[in-house]
Amino acid sequence: MKVGIVSIFDNNNLGNRLQNFALQQVLLKYADQVVTIKNKPYYSKKSRIARMLPLAESEFLNRLLGMERRARIVGFTNRNIRLSRGCYWYDKGDVKLRKADQCDLYCAGSDQIWNPTMGRGGSFDYLRFALKEQTFSYAASFGVDAVAPEHADAVRQGLEHVGHLSVREDAGQQIVKDLTGRDAQVLVDPTMLLTAEEWDQVIALPKAPVPEKYVLTYFLGKVSEQRRTAMQEQAHKMGCQLIEIMDPASPFHCVGPDEFVYLIKHAQLVCTDSFHGSVFSFLYGRPFAVFGRQGKGPNMGSRLKTFVSKFSLQECVADGDRLPPIPAQPDYDAGYAALRTEREKAAAYLAQVLGSAER
């Protein structure tokens, strides 16, 4: 059996690449082949330029152009994720896959594949190029708590075409119910379905020398001076150096997804406003502090609140810019028990959809 994944394809985003890889690995427990269908926007200047540069997804070319961070992400994708031969425009109407890219089943997800405010949620994202009986979703997200009236009909029609429905958030489940009357299962992000031991098979030592003891920070939003000072003081208290991944001056600014997970695994403490930064800290049993996101850009507040609540991680939440108490050895036993339950739910759903038990 061959399964095709339709997700956001973003070689600039660490979390996006990690969730894509994780979903592939999970589906390979049920299918013989899994391929990610490459897709880009047609109606953007950036993509019109990209159409003239077929080597844009070349690790070598990105490095040659001085885009080291993107080169490493592209390299991770090319080494670890099986890709379609063709690249398809998700916003250009009906799509017809090349024969070599056609699959027995197609999976939409995870990530915000159905977020209309991001230009997603067209016929491609709802797998309209395939028969309904060939389609399912895994932890697909709308990225919004409610669908705007002007998008409701398109979303309803798209959802009606997906054979089996799974979403990432409770809000998504309610959207599906309100628009179609159907019940969608809420399942965890695929990065959480792989064990720490499975992630160990893909992580890589960063190219820059790694300090023996360090506090790792990974913020997608802004970092106030008060927050930075609090983290510096905590690092000093713990006898650690401070690694700030998103600081352009840091030698670790250019890490790829595999190096990113390595740094989390070996950190004495992780400070982050990122969902995946929190997830990998939890999976590896590392102390972490999760902060609210500051500044403009996507706010993952509800997503992080759901994560913290579901896995009993309230003690990891910072109070504004102040870190929570940092234990020498965190106790995540209740969270791991909840995770086992979530993994069982996901396995049951996938076994039902794919027609067999896990191999």
C-alpha cells in the first residue's frame, strides 16, 4: 500500500519538517510506501521566481547562496522524507498528480493545512484530486477557533470529501461538527507518536562545538529584556552557558531539525514559546519553561495551553517573564500516562483507516 501525505511543505520551518517526518514514520508502520506530495503557492511572487529555479530545494545551492539555515533544513528533508517527483500548486484549482506520484490512499495533515487565513484549504488540501474513499486526515488544523462566513461553504464542501476525519484541536472538532454534522477525532501532533528512542535514530550532533552544560532558548516571538535577563540569571545559577537558537549571531542559529532535537535532548533547561520546543523537552524528560509569545505573528497560546493541560505540565508554565521553579529532575509520570492513552487512540484510528493493525 502506498500513502501520500498532503501537508504544508515549508523548508524554512523546523517544526513543520519534524511533524512531516514524524507522520511519515508513523504511517510506515501500516503502509509499504509513504510519499510527501510537494506543494507550493502559484500566485505569489516568491513562487513565480521559484518556478524558474528548480534547484531551489538543493542543499548545495542554498548553501552556495549563503542560506545556511535553509540548506540544513533542505538537507534534512531530502535525507529523511520521501518526496513526490512533481511539485503541485495548492492554490491553482484542480490538480492532477503525475502517474509516478499517485497513491492508494492520501492523508491531509498535520499542521494548519486547512487554515483559510493562510491561503490554505483549497481543493488540493482537501484531497479533491482523489476519490473520497481514498482520503483521510491526521491531526489537520484550521488554525482558527471558527471559520469566517465567507469561507464556510468552501470548507464544508472540502470536509465532505474527506473519508475519515481527524483534527488537531478541540476547536477543529467543533468546526467539523457545526459545518457537516460529522464527528472528527482529536489526535495529538505526530511528533508525539514517536518515542525518544525513535527520535534518537535521526538526531545529529550540531556542527558548532556544543558546551558541556547549557540552557537552550528557542523563541519564535520577541524576547523582552526582562525575559532575557531572567534566563541569563538562571543559566548562571545552574553553571551553564546560554544558547539562543534564534539569535542570528549565535553559531547555533543555522541548526537543522535533527540538530535542533539533539540540542533539546542534552540541555539542562529549555526556555521556549514554541509548541515543538515544548513537545521535545517533554519527550526527552528535560526541564523546560514555556512562555507566552510576544510580538506580532502567529500566537500558539491555545495550542500550548491544550498541550500543558492534557499532559499535566502546569508547573512548566512561566509567570509572565519570570521562570517557574526549575526541578533538578522533572516528574512527568502523569503526562507520560496521558501520552500512552493518546498514542493508543491514534493507533486505533490509523488501524481503522488503513484497514489493518500496526505491522
